[in-house]
Amino acid sequence: MNGARRWPVCLGGIGLVTLLTLVSPDGLLAQEISRSYGDFPLIGSRAAVWIAAQVHLLFAAFVLGVPMFAVVAEAIGIFGKDRKYDKLAKEFTRLLLVAYSATAIWGAVLSFLLVTLYPRLWVYLTQIFAPSMWVYAGLFFLESFTLYLYYYGWDRWAEGRAKMMHWGLGIMLNVFGTIVMFIANSWLTFMMSPPADVTPDTSPDMVQFWSAFANATWMPINIHRMIANVVFGGAIVGAYAAYRFLTAETDEERAHYDWMGYVGNLIAIGALIVLPFAGYYLGREIYEFSPGMGQTLMGGFMSWLWIIQAFLIGVLFLAGNYYLWVGMGRIPGAERFTPYTKYMLVVLVAGVIVWATPHTMIASRAEIAAMGGTYHPFLGVLGVMSAKNTAVNIMILTTFLSFLLYRRANKEPVVEWAKTGTMIQGVLFVVCAGIVIFYGIYGYFVTAIVRIGFSVYQVLAVIATIFSVLAIDIAIGRGAKSRGAIRWGQMPERSQYALFILAVTFTWLMGLMGYARSGIRQHWHVWEVVRDTSEFAATPALGYASQIISVCVLIFFGLVAFIFWVGGLAEKPVLSGVGSEGGD
Amino acid sequence: MGKYLKHPLGQSVAILVAAYLLIKFGIVYLPPLVGLASAPVPSSVVLQYMLTVIVGIFVWVSDNEERWSKFKQPMHRVMVDPERKMARGVLLVATPLLVAFVTFDRVRPSVSAPVSFRSIHPAPPGQIDFQGRTMRLTGLENPLRSRGSLDEHYEVGKRIYYQNCLACHGDGLAGLGYYAQGFNPVPLSFQDVGTIAQLTESVVFWRIAKGGPGLPNEGAPWNSAMPAWEDFLSEDDIWAVIVFLYEQTGHSPRTWGDEGEEGGH
């Protein structure tokens, strides 16, 4: 089994190295490229490369995100002396092995397709980036074998100094994986934002490596992807736990996977809260690089994707909160808080409605005439960023409140100032909501440059509230009496579908917004440098793009389901024993 | 009646009906009561809002075990209870009929134009050819703001607007000119916070100079009837009318320092 798992990785690595050798500057590059494009049957070259790249990226995001929180969970196990976190980290890592193979296979497929279908572009990129591709291949091997050492050495290096060394391996796994991602990101961001001195007449040999590598959108993409990978990894782990929960045969298994699903959801939603800031930074850099490109992304023909994104993120918020609220049913003492969830739900639904209200509405001729234009005279005010920033910040605050109630559910504080502390927490929430709403409304009465500054105040207010309220809560909970242990495993089955929804929605979102990022290059392989002269030069329509992305999501989940099923056949789960220990 | 409203299923139906009435009629008739303008909500937005409400209702009924059981109970009884045979039969006929009617209603031929899926903010090019010379739009400011008297430019812009733009964009700059209803899409309202208030003056210059014919291929078909005013107006005329648009509406043009932070939909 282990050998069988290794071969695809080796195949991927060998394939990559072979390709790099074939098209190295001393090989193919020196020759004349006889054709610019190849043909792919039935679906065409673009769809073939698109699907390979998207599925590769989905697996890659998973194998880069999971080690980040696996190593954190292991650290909690080591330094908090809590074995169940160590076992959880090992189970996270077990998922990596199989997913890593799939990443490598799809990476090799992508490389083969690029070489055979887009040879001119491939040669152009290799002329600039060849050294980084060699380093990439080397790090790929290092990452693979570090992963094997990390997983297979888990039980052998379980104590003392050996355990610390093992944890060090986990850190190195993250370091190698992150560098690999940074390298690949430089290639794709160069295609979006090549340095200003690179023109269509510039020979690729004359392009300075570092200026091409560290281009304008490289670091924003690096940061955005790192955080998004954690979100995605958490969501997929949550879905895996849900699948295991639904198929579990014993109470112990159910308890373990219930807990694992909770941790996955917490990681996904927790990291999701900071993701918009990284996206904001990326968007800003795209505008800085090319206002036209930024306009296409946010206000032009890609802008409908943001409405879809708003709706899907609304689904994420609702599903994440729903999971917590249903979970309260298995916490003794949570019944004190359940009457309040309906008010939070009203706030969330109102938030989704505001956030997803389009400024330019889809309307028939008669409806447009009745409105006096494509902007609605009353609802139009919800279509601009002042309203949307306010809505999303209130939704984040509400989600945090859900988490806080969940956390507090079975605790009976014993510190004397518990009541005062809770009141301060309440005041902080109210003040924060007041600040967010005030700046949201005030934003309509000031110029754009002032209004943009307001969104920073709103975000800072929410972040400051989250940290201060959490700090107070940790202090209040010190030495708290328990109203009873969480009954892990006694979760209604329908709650697990919320975890599936989270995973599918995240996957879909990645595909859709990835299309937006890549599609804004329009008819350029490399923006305003290498023109796409193929029959697929036109930017795909939104409907076609959403179909391709949906196919990618289906392929990804089909493979994930198969891989996890196969993995489950061969190995017994590493149960944490959480059901008998209680805990939170 | 009160008995039904205490049941989660009855409450769900009540919330659904109330939400529909609020979205369909409340949004149209309530704001004018406090002096705010409103209009009927397009069916696409009604559908979007109602879907959100339905998701919310399902979250509410199923996030608590007791409520979920009570919610399902009447449906379960209709499906299996021997005494509910009649209700079951009615549902068996009514449900496919409803689906058939909705399907028929969606696909039956209509004389109205198809719904357009139009993006409203075309991306400006980095540079344009204006009357035989190249103008770089990125970073371009309105030269009239640093030359001569703004009042004079305003007066010139006002005259040009009333001579050329009035028929479509209207006296109040709200897109309600005499000919406005003859166009699809209708002319833009400059009073709206989502039009010129979101744009740099260079983008407005490009739109006036190149009109509908100069819109980019991406996002086509635009169906804009806006003429390319570079064929009729000088560069200073266009800048003057831009001064008039901003001064008259009270909006401030977007400045280059804040590019990139906001996007409209």
C-alpha cells in the first residue's frame, strides 16, 4: 500500500524533471518552435489545460493547507500535553499522503498538456524561469520525502527529543511546501503582471529573472493563497470527518469524527475571517498595476462573479453558524443560549441579502423602465461598497458571537467579576456594531477617497473586538465549573451536511474567483506581452466558465471520495478517544 | 389560525408569505411614505431574496431537534397516515401540475425582449487615439481644473450639455430625457452615486469621446446609443461638460490616489 502510494509522486516528479530537461535552454529552446498551439480532442486545448490546472490547484491547496494546522495541532499536543491533538494531527497527515499523490499526478498532466498544447508559451516561460523550475523540482522531492518521514515516523519518534525532531520535520514540510507554492506563483503572476520594461519585442533571454519572479502581484497572491489554503484544508478535513461520521459504526468513532469535524469547521471559518483582507490587498495591487485590468475585474464583465461570490460566502456563513447552533444540542447548558440564535439568524439573512444585492440589476425591458434605469432607486444604495462592507463586518461579528456562545455553553464561571466581564463583552459588541454601522452610513456622504478609509476603521473595530472579547472570555473561563462534558458523537446527522456544503462551496469559490483572476488577462497569455493567437483567445463567457469549473469541482470531489474510501479500506482510524475525555 | 401559527410549519409559511409581501410590495410602497423614492423590484432580485429567506427558514427549523421534529411531523403524516389518503392524492396531482405550470410559464413565448445580463462598467483602455493624437488615460486629470475660471468652464459645459445631452440624459441629469424611454439600456443617471461619482474624469472623458462605438469588445453587446462625441466636440468642450456634470450633481470625481480600493457591481 505504501509503495503504491509513493509511485504517483515519483512519477509526477520524474515527469516534471523529464519535461524540464526536454525544454531546457540547451534543448528545445535552441530550436525553432514549429507550431504555437496543439489540438486537444472534443473539449479543446483551453478546456483541457484549464481542467488540469484547476484540479491540480485544488489538490495542491489541500496539501499545502493541511500541514499548517497539522503542525499546530501537533504542537498543542506536545506543549499542552494533550494526546488527542497529536492523534488528530496524525490523522490530518494521513489524508495528506493520498492527496499528495493526486497533486503530483495532476501536476504532471498539466505540464504535459502545456508542453503539447501551448508549446510557444511554455518555451517562452521556461526561457525566463528555467532555474526556478529546477529548484521547484528539487524542493518537490524534498517535500515528498519529508512528508513520508513525518507520517511514517510518527509513532517511532513519539517521545522526548525525538518528538521535537519529528515536529521539526512538520515545520520543514511547511517550509518546503510554501517555497514550492511561491515559485509556482511567480510563473502565473508574471503572466498577469509582467514588469513594465518587458514588451512584446523584449527577448525572453533579456528579461531579468528576479524582476519577473518578484512581480507586482506575486506577494499578494502568495499571502492570499496561504490563508485560502488553510481555509480550504480545514473545509476538506471537515468534509472528510463528516463522511467518516456518517459511516461510523461505533460511538467512539462517531465521537472522534464529530470532534474532528468541529476542529475542521473552526479552522475553515476562523481563517476565512481574515481572507478578505488578503483579497483586498491583491485587488489593490491589480489596480495599481493596471487600472483597466482592475476595472475589468471589479466593475466590468467579471463583476457578476462578485455577486455569485457574495451569495456563496453568505452560504458559508449560514452553514458555519448552523453547524455551531446544531452542535449546541450536544452541550449541557447550551439551552440558555439557543433562544438567541434566531435573532442572529435574522441578522445573518439580512446581511446576505444586503451583500448579494447587485447594483446593476438583471431586469427585463419593462422592469428597467419601471425602475428608471438598471439601478433601483431604493435598493441601489445596497449595491455599493459602503453597504456591503457594513453587512460583511456585521456577519463576521455575528459568527464570532455564535462561536462565543458555543464556547461558553457548558461553562459556569467562578471568577468574581464574571458578570462584569460579560457586560463589558456585551458593550464591546454593541460599540463595535455601532462603529461599523456609523461608518457604513457616513460613507454615503463623503467622497470615494474618504469612504475607502472608513472600511479600514470598520475592519479594525471588528478585529479589535474579536481579540479583546476573546481575551476576556479566556480569563472568565479560568477555573470555570463544567455543566457537563460535550457529548461528542451525539450530533444529528443533518449537521454533517453543513460540513459538506462548506467544502463544496469553498471549492467552487476557488474555481470561480480563480477564473476571474486568470480571465482578466483577456486575450493575452502574458499581459500585453505575449498575445493569445489561438482559436480560444476570446475570454470565456461566464456561463461556459461556470460549467467548466463545476466539472472541475465534480472531478475533484469524485477523486477525493475515491481516495478517502480507498484510504479507509486499508487503515484503521487513529481515534483520539475524545468521547471518553470530554474536552472542547 | 392561532394554532397553526404556533406550529413551526405554520410559522415558516407565515414568514415566507410576509417576506414575499415585504419584498414584492413593501419595498415599492413603504419608502415613499417617508419621502424616499422606490420602484418595483425586478423578478431576478425577488427570486434571489426569497431563496435567501427560504435558506434562513430551513436553518431555523432544523437547528433545534425538537423544532425539526415538529416541523416534519405534518408532512410525515400526510405521506404515511392511512387517514390522509385524500390529501396524499391531491398532493400527488397538484405537485406535478404546479411544476408543469411553472415550466410552461418559463418557456412560453413572449413578446418582451430577453433579459439583458449587462455589465455596467466597461474597462477603460490605458490610452486612446483622440482626434488623431494619442492620449494616455492612466493618471490623466481634467486640464480645465488648473486653467482659467471654473465658473466659466461650468457655463461652457452647461451650454454644451443643454445643446447636446439634454434629450437623453435629461434636465435633472437623472437619465430621464425626452428620448430616454426609447433606449434599452436607458441613458445613465449622473445623479446616481454609482455612475460618475465612482469614476475618474479621464474615464468620463473616454466614454464621452468614444461613446457606444468605442466600448471594448469584452462584455459586448453593449447596445449603447451614445454617439462618439469626439466627432462633434473639441477636447476642451468635453472637459467643460465634465466640469458641469460634477458641479451640477455635487459629486466629486474619483481621484487617482484611490484607485483600486472599490468596485461596484
